Amino acid sequence: MQKKPPRHLPEESGQVPANGITRRDFFGMVWKALGILAALETAGMITTYFFSGKSKKLQTPKQLLEAGPVDSFGMNSVNAFMGGRFYLARQLDGGFIAISLRCTHLGCSISWEESKKRFICPCHSSAFDISGEVLNPPAARALDYYPVIIENGIVKVDISTLKERKTFRKDQLTYVQ
Amino acid sequence: MRSIFLHLHPLKISEQALRFDRTFGLGGMAALLIVLQIITGILLRFYYISSPAEAYNSIVFLKEQVLFGQFVRNIHYWSGVFLLLIAFLHFLRVFFTGAYRNARLVNWLFGLFILLLIVFANFTGYLLPWDQLAYWAITVSTNIIGYLPVFGESLRQALIGGRELNAGTLQNFFTFHTAVLPFLLIALVLYHFWRVRKVGGIMLPEPAEKPEMIPVMPNLVFKEFIVALVLLALVFLFAALFNAPLLDKANPAYSMNPTKAPWYFAGVQELLMHFHPFFAAFIIPLGVIVFLAWIPFLNFKDTPNGHWFISALGKQSSKATAIFSGVVTVAGILFNATIVNFEILLPGIPAMISNGIIPLSMLLLFMAGYYRFYLKRFSLSAAELVQVVFVFIMVAFIVLTITGIFFRGKDMELTLPWLM
Ligand code: FES
């Protein structure tokens, strides 16, 4: 292959300015800066594109699930609502709480063990009592829960709002007025 | 085709470089497996449907109705397993022949990055069948991310597109697995090869006299061909004999007992049995990765020279450390599982301290003691000492992984493999 003749470059034959930056150097730097800016903008755009839609996408509008009349749930009993992904637990004192299936350790689904009156997680054997309080680690937090509303003697669970908690407190329960 | 392939090679190489025990051909094998993954992956994509309702059924259809469907899936599965194993062995080989200094520094870092990408590629592929195994393994693994400080929970929800696994998760993983990662891997692997050529081929000991140069065609190319054929035969054999796992369709209401992480995360999973998640899944793995990336920047007076394990002393100290680390890790697992559980022992203190800072500092003190002992007892060079630390960590990692895969049964209790 033949070598191309060198292009005619005017600034090379001219004088170098006092500060040592030729016009060509200057444009080189401008191009570089623009390039970096464009790369950053693109990266920023992709990041926001990726993250902004993800966590909101599945937020559901307020959704009440009717569990049934108050009297159908005995004291100190637990009923599974797999469709709503919760257990409706009625405490000894009559208070209701809707406990999420999701173990607070690493997210497996807990199940109710009637003979021992406790929730157990099959994955790493965490255990929780009927209020969702931790009985056995590795789980470190009480189970999440959904707010319970009682209207005209009917128990309803707001399955669109999942509530997190460190430990069980009395005010998480709902009572019949 | 032939010229592209030959283009990756120089015209002539040193006769020394041809010895099989220099590299065991591991890098080349990994590249071949990536090609195999891409071909079988494309074939699978013709049948796979990436929605929770259809994904599982499409795999069942593939297995039962498509000629060679099961076989193609098995090849994809087994070459994925082999790829991870061989890339890991390649990484060990590069370390132990000292091929990570000076001009090779950049390639060491890129190699680490490629290894992480291969893990991520395996991980994203794990979910796609949407069976019980996939669903719960990915649930548990992604929940670990939620324990990272500050941004952990939002990162987890961005990755899986919601609070729990859903259609968005599957779409995310599918896109990573079949678009983002293959492109990245191809580009990075080509660059990785090109850099090896640029520094003048594989790492070799300083020769006494000028080595004889011989043409790659046919000397090297012929050898590569044989290695490739043997590897392919092995993968096909596995694919013919052992089916890729497929359990029942995912059921979000029912967790499996035990639910295990994918096998390459079994080491982290085992750590989770002993440490608070923040330490097990974040501090310790990050520490190891930073250590690995940092190795070539350490200022040794003596440079590793292309000899396996640097020297006879280096080899001896590596062996002794491997045995020691293995024994200590097993003892630690048994000790923590049966005798002392810090979380139960110290109920008043936050789990982060009782089950995190306390056992971790005990471990670090122990390792520092071992390091000091070696420093005093034997006159190891800096490079040989780093090698001792490296061996310690790698053996511990391997032992943890094996424990997690084979010795954890129902309720994640320790058992023997044949009782599982
Ligand atoms: S996920 Fe429930 S104990 Fe680990």
C-alpha cells in the first residue's frame, strides 16, 4: 500500500502561541470534553431510565380484601388467605392482625404450625409467634403486616399497604368496637 | 473463518509456551464454552417465553415436544456449569503462575470482571425456568441485596421490579441474560485475548538462552483443536447422561425445604449461616474482591517469575496453608453450628454486633496471627506471603461452597450428603 501524502496543516507551519497551546490542541481538548460530557449524559440517562420505573411499577391502588364476618374467627386462631398472601391471626384478646407470608430473613413463605401455635419458615427455620414476633433467629424483625379494618362486623384487609415493623406492639392490632 | 481464528494467534511462539502444564488450556476452553453458550442460548430462545404464566410451560414443551429440545437445554446447562468452573480454574492458574503483574495488571483486572460477569450470567439464567428451584433460590439471593446499607432495598426492588418476584423480574433477568451480558462478555473476552497477545503471549519463566520459536500452525493450533474436541465430548456426555433440573412450576405461597442458593453462591449461603447478612453477603465478599483486585498493585521487591507457586518454598507454604485453612474452616463451621451461637449466646446485643463484628474480628485476628507466624517462622518473600493469604482465602471459600452444596439438608441443618 502506498503512503498517503501528509495533509497540509496550516497551524504546524505557523508560530506556536505564547501559552504553548496551538489551535489544534485546543480543539482536541474541546472534543475530548464534549465526548466525556456526552458519555456522562448517556450513562445518567440509562441509569434513571432503569431505576425510575422499576420500584413504582407495581404499586397497586388501595385494595380491600374481605376476609369474612368477625364471628367466624375464633380467639387464638390463624386462617390462611393465600390469594392475599397473608395469614389472618386473631390474638387471645380478640385483636386482629393480617400477617404477611414473607419471612423477614430472606423472603421465603412462612407456614402456620397449629400444633406448636407458631409460624415457621422452611428455609432457615426462623420461627414467629401468633402476633408475628420473632421466636427464633436468623430472622431479626417481626413479620410484616397489612392493616385490618372492621366495618359492620366484616373483617377487611388492606392488601395494598404492607407495613414493616421491628417488634410487635399492641397498636398494630385491630379490635371490634 | 480460518483467518479470523488464526488472527488471534501470533505467527510464531516460543516452544516453552506449548507445554500443556503452563496453562492447561483453560482460557481457551472458557472461550469455547462461551461460544457454545451463545449457540445453544440462541436455540433455546426460539422456544422460551419470558412471562411467569408461560415460561415454565415453554420449557416443558421444549423437553417433551421438541426434537433434541432436552438435549440442547442440557448442553446449555452443563456448559454453563463448566464455564464457571473452568473460568475459576483459569483464574487460579493465572494467580499461581504469577501472570498478573506489570504489563498484565490490566488483564488481571479485566479477568476478574469477566469472572464476575460469568457469575451474573449464570445467576440471571437460573431464574428463567420459573420452577420452584429457580423461584426460591432467586428470592433468597435477591433478598440478600436488601441488607446492603442505605441503597440496598431500593437496589433490590429495582432489580426485581417490585417487592417480590414478578413478571418484571423475569423480564429484567431475561434481558440481562440474553442481551446485556452476552454482548459485554464477547467484547471483554476479545479484549482479554488481544491483551495477552500484546504483552507477548502467556507468562513464561525467564529462559536461560533464547528459546526456539516455532510456527503456531500446526503446532499450537493442532493442540487447541484436540483440547476443544475433548472438552466438547465431555460436555455432550454430561448433557446426555444428566438432565438439567426442572421441578414443579413456581408457587409463591409454598417455599421449598431446604431452599438453597444457586450452587456457586453456596459459599455465601454458608457464610449466611454464621454471620449477619450484612457481613456474610457484603463486607466479606467485597473484602475478598478488593483484595484480589489489589494484589497486582502491591509493591513486591521480587516479581513472580512464571514458575508455578513462585518457588519450592512457595509451593510448600501453599500446601501447608491449604491443609490448615481447610481444617480451620471445617472446625469453624462445626463449632459455630453446634457449640457456640453468638446470637443466642448474647441475646441483648444487636445481631449486627453479636453475629457480625464479634465473629469477624475473631476470624481476622486468627488470620493475622497465622500471617505473623509465617512471617517469623519462614523467611518467605512478600510475593510468597501474599500467595499464602490467597491460598487461605480460596481454600476456605471452596470448603464453604462444598459444605453449602453437599452438607446442608432439611431446615438447612448440617447433614451428610447420602442422608439428604
Ligand atoms: S428466609 Fe425465613 S429463615 Fe431464612
